[in-house]
Amino acid sequence: MSEVDEKFVIPLKYAGSEPSVWTEYIQMAIDYKPLNLGQGFPDYPPPKYIMDTLAKVSNESDYMLHQYTRGFVSKVLTNPGSSILLLEFDMLNRYSIITIFNLNSIDFLQTFQGHPRLVRALSKLYSKLIGREINEKTEILTTSGAYEALFSTISGHTDVGDEVIIIEPFFDCYEAMVKYAGGVPRFIPLRLKAVSGRIPTSEDWVLDKEELKSLFNKKTKIIILNTPNNPLGKVYSLEELTFIADLCKKWNVLCISDEVYEWLVYKPHKHIRMATLPDMWKRTVTIGSAGKTFSVTGWKVGWAYCPENLMRNIQMVHQNTVYTGVTPIQEAVAIAFETEMDRLGKEDCFFVSLAKDLESKRDYMANVLSEVGMKPTIPDGGYFMLADWSALESKVDVSSESDQYKDYRFTKWMTKKVGLQGIPPTVFYSTPNKHLAENFVRFCFIKKHETLKQAEDILKRWKTTEN
Ligand code: PMP
Ligand code: GLN
């Protein structure tokens, strides 16, 4: 090893972070051109008005929409007396008086964050959804995708040695982010109950309550919840959430609730926001994503909302890493939200129509998989589906693949030889529990009908070929 190679190895805290499944599988999709049901993104456009918001913003005469938006701007003027004025400055340095504080009554001067029009829209929406007034200036932060909201929240709350409970299968970056912050992830898998005479649904994947209880202790700082879950599509019930919430309260633990698929829930299931459970607002950070909400994954706008004291910790990380998000895209997301807000819950609301469209795609995909002999778990939410392919093992020859885990060998073989790509779900498990996922593959079904039909043809062709 050369001197340079030796010195510039990856720092210890990042060691073990292999190139992620996304990097590897996106490259494979480019190299082998399979039908891509791997990475989660729609292969059809969102409603035209959503795309038009961007055009509208770029034609806007307000050229300041192309400059830095408010990331973290506020200034304080002290008066000779005991009160202070808190002023907010906009991008043109015009100011308005926000509050007059009595100096004795505060110990921290709040700074404001996020693109004003977007945080306003988010506060209006979530105030309604969670049944309490969310302060647009102090309780919402807009971020570079939900990824950054997760990163800033986890980093802003994790001290070295803090334990963080992660429920498996989990969106893969959680584990890495906890480790980067010096935290200790503690894992608990959802387990598939025995079901007979029907196809399992994501509801059949359950937590063992005693096992969960046993993970909580004095060192526990955070539990990360993801409902609806990626990759399983599990939508947590009120009873399950209450059980988790009670443990959070008992052990004074923060719940980071990743709800990026909040609108993608299939009947009769309902998305329940952890922050609405009794006494949970004060210990919950909720995370959302414009990419998932408006089917525009490339926009990379996300957000976190929570009480002000928790937000301050998140802000501290955000201000020195990202500082402020992309102005025109945030403006566009704000316009899209304003449009949907007027028809929330009605048939013409995009959130309603998207879930409806996805439900039929889900059913189509589940039928195809069952017909070819895979065993799907029908998701109650999200746009991914896990399927157990072990019944087809005799038709698979993975000898050319050298990966440690069977699902990696299977999905690579399928990409190259069958022409269909899915994601190996062991990536959503900790090392000791990866064996639980080796017989599964994850498919993404937010695809146009022709794509799903093509997947059907590919799978059926494969099924009927002699091995
Ligand atoms: N959380 C979950 C569960 C996800 O599936 C994703 C999708 N990548 C994210 C967070 C990140 O979302 P974004 O693309 O907005 O960064
Ligand atoms: N959330 C998406 C998925 O699970 C995208 C992940 C990514 O590209 N990093 O497929």
C-alpha cells in the first residue's frame, strides 16, 4: 500500500459503509438494461400542474427566487429596557417585527428556517392533520430530501454511546447515520406470522412486544419508526403505535417517525401520525418528502416538524451542513401544496388519486408474482412489495455470482439473465438478521401499466423455460 493510500483510508466512523445497494444496482441497471423494478421512482409523469409549478417559478419576475432562500436568518435588537425585538429579515434585507420578548422570559433566541412559502404551506397542512397549531417559523425545517431530515435529526440527537432502536426491515441509511453519529443501533425484526389459506399482507409482519420491551433501557435515546414502511409496506396500527409510544414515554425516548409514504395507504388502512398520540408531540420528530408526496423523487425536498426545543438540535446540524435548500424547488413544492390543500381528501386530490392508482398496480403485481410461484406480501402502504422466491430456487443458477447473501446472488442473476431488476432485501437488515430476508426480493410497483405487463411477460417466460 502506498503512503498516500495508507493515510487516506476512509475514517474509522465510516468504515464498513460499502458502496450502497443503490449505487451498485443503478449501475447494473445501466450496464444490463433490465426492466427496472429496483430503485423506487415512478416511470410516468406526475400531474402536469406539478411539473408546471417549476416553469411558473422560473418565469416569475421575482428574481430573488433564484437566490439563497431563508436558511437560518434572524437578527436580534436589544432595547435599552428589558425587552428585545426579534426581527426577521427577508432575502432583500427588508425586516418585519416578529416578536417582542421580555428578556427574563427566554433563554434562547429562536432563529427561523426554511423557505417561507413552503414552511407556511407545511404548517397549514400539518396543523390540520395533527390537530395542533404548528409554528411555521420554529417547528418546521425544510431539508434536502427526507435523507437530510433524517441525517440532521439523528445527528442532532445522538451522543456517543446512545442507543437507537431500529425496526427491521429498515430503510438502509438509518443504521449508517446512527453509527456516524457515534450511536449504537439496537435492532428488532418484524416477523411474519404463520398464515394459511391466503396471501400474507404486511399486517402479518409483527413486532414481538416482549422483545421490544427488552430493548429499552436507560441508554436508549431514540427509536426510529417508518410507517408506511419501506420495503414492507407495513402501516402501523393504533395499537402497535400506542405500544411503542408507551415505551417511549416510560423510558423518555425520542421517536423519529419517517412518514415519507404518508399518502400512499390502501383501504381499509389509515395512516396514523405518531405525533398525534397522547403526549407524543413533545417527543416526536416527523419526517416527510416532497419526492414521495408529489411523485417527483428528483426534487429532493424534505422536511421535519417537531417542537421547538427538538428543532433547535436539528437546526444546529442543518446550519453547518446544508444551511438552506434549493429556492425554486421549494417554491414549486409550496405551490403544489397550496393547490392540494384546497381539495384535501376529495376525489380530485392528487394524494387520493395516487393511492387509488397504486392500489390497482399493487394488486396486479401481487397476482403476477403469485401466478409465477413467488409468494408476495401484499403491502398496505408504500410502493414496494416483498416476494419470497424460494419456491423457484430450482430454476435459478446463481453459481456465477459470488455475493455472500443469497438474495444478492438471486437479484444479480435475475438482472443479468432474466432481464428484471429487484432489490435484495438483506440490505434492510442488520448483519445478524440478514438471514431473515435471503429468500425475498423487493419490487417497486409505481410503474406504468405497460411496465408491469412487461414484468409479467418476463416472469412468465422465465417460469416456462426449461432449466
Ligand atoms: N425514508 C424512506 C423510508 C425512503 O424510502 C426514502 C426514499 N429514498 C427516504 C426516506 C428519502 O427520501 P428523499 O428522496 O426525500 O430524500
Ligand atoms: N427510497 C427509494 C428506494 O427505496 C430510493 C432510495 C435511494 O435511491 N437511495 O428505492
